[in-house]
Amino acid sequence: MSPEVLSTPVVDTVKTPDRARTRAQAARRRRLLVNVVRVVLLVAVLGLWEALSRAKVIDPFNFSMPSKIWDQIWTWVTHGTALGSLGEQIWYTLYEALLGWIIGVVAGVLLGIALGRIRLLAEVLGPYIKVLNSIPRIVLAPIFLIWFGLGPSSKVASAVVLVFFPVFFNAFQGAREVDRNLVANARILGASDRRVTLQVVIPSATSWIFTSLHVSFGFALIGAIVGEYIGATKGIGLLVSQSQNTFNAAGVYAAMVILAVVALVAEGLLTFAERRIFRWKPTGSDS
């Protein structure tokens, strides 16, 4: 055997770890750069906002300023709100949003997969779903308030109708986009319709469904907040309403900041779960 042939594997085994290490270092540097730019951008925006408010370039009464917003949040944390402790208000809104999100996701996935698999069912129910989807769902919140009262049920209903449709359409499209060769091979191996749905269609549609989950939880929060804003006994939405009624701009912004933190934490948890489930999928950075 020639020396050239013997030397080729040695070069490849040396270069492959170096290439992977270089790629990993580049990815870490990029993540660090992105995070630094994010922080600098946030600090710059908050600093400019604070400076313009203090200089009266923008009206501090209407636009408030970051320092007052922080003071409001700190007051709520240390002394509570007029409705009770801040933690209680956050939990009340989060409970309504989570319950509405779970119900909307389950209903959307089940109906989406069913209509994606059963053509007759899709042809019968399709026009009704399109009509319902065309209705501005936020305007249903007052109707739910009349039906279910000031308790959490009306807010859960508002969250459900906002969550259901994006999840349904993604699940429906995911069921329709399944590789027909996989379905045909499963049927050749003797799989029933039930096994094809459970072992081929649903796993193939999972990535579509997870895409809708990232958006739908934000919709669930919107549904709960709007319901609380219209009428409630507690919750972040009611804090927004009370702050608006007393012309407390800092209170409105403080509630928005709290909601943003809750949404970011939920998004992080969903992203973590998605990465755990789809560990086999290559990431875009690896290409």
C-alpha cells in the first residue's frame, strides 16, 4: 500500500475535530455578540427614554420613564397591589392563560389532525371553521363575560378561542403534508388507519404543531388580559385597567413589563422542550 493512501485517514481524523471545535467556538462568539448587542440596544433605548422624559422632550405624565416604572414594580413587589400581592395577580393571570392554552391546544390538535385525515369531515366543517376564524375573536370577550361572569371562566374562554385557530391550522396542514410514501409503506406493512395516524401522521406533524405553540401562548396571555381588562376581580389585566383609570402611566408600563417577562419565560420553556424532543434535527448553524 502506498504512503499516500496511509496518510489520508490520518489527515482527516486530525482535521475533523479541529473543524468541529472551530465551528463551536464561532457559534459561541456569535451568541456572545448577539447577547451583548441586545443588552446594549436595550440600555440605549431605556437611557434615551429616561433622558427625553427628564428633559421634558416627551411628556413624562403620559409616557412615564423607566425609573418610575421600576419604582412601580418594586412597590408592587414589596408592598403588594390594591388587589393583593403581585404574585397572586401574576398567578391568577397565568392560571387563566395556561388553562385556556391547554384546552385550545388539545382541541386544535385533535380537530386539525382529524380534518387532515378525514376528507369528508374537512369538507363538511371547513366552511364553518373559516367563518369562525374570520370573526374578530377579541370582541367575543364581552360575550364570554356575560355568559360566564367575572370569574376565570370567561378569561379561559377568551384564551381558548385565540389559541385554537393557529394550532388547528398548523395541525391540519401538518397532517396534510405527511410524506405519502411513509403512509403507503405503513399500509403495506399492515398498519391500520389508527396506527398510521398515531405512528406516522402525528409524529410527522409535531414540528408544525410546535411552531404554533410558540405563538399560541402569547395569544393565551392576550385573551386572559383582555378578559381581565373588561371585567375581573383580580389579575394583571385588572391592574392595567386600574392604572389607566387613575392616569398612572408607570403602572400600565409596569404591568406590560411583567407580562413580557412571563411570556419570555414561557417561550424559553417551550424552546427547551422543543430542543429536547427534536434533538435529532440538525440546527441551522451546523450547515
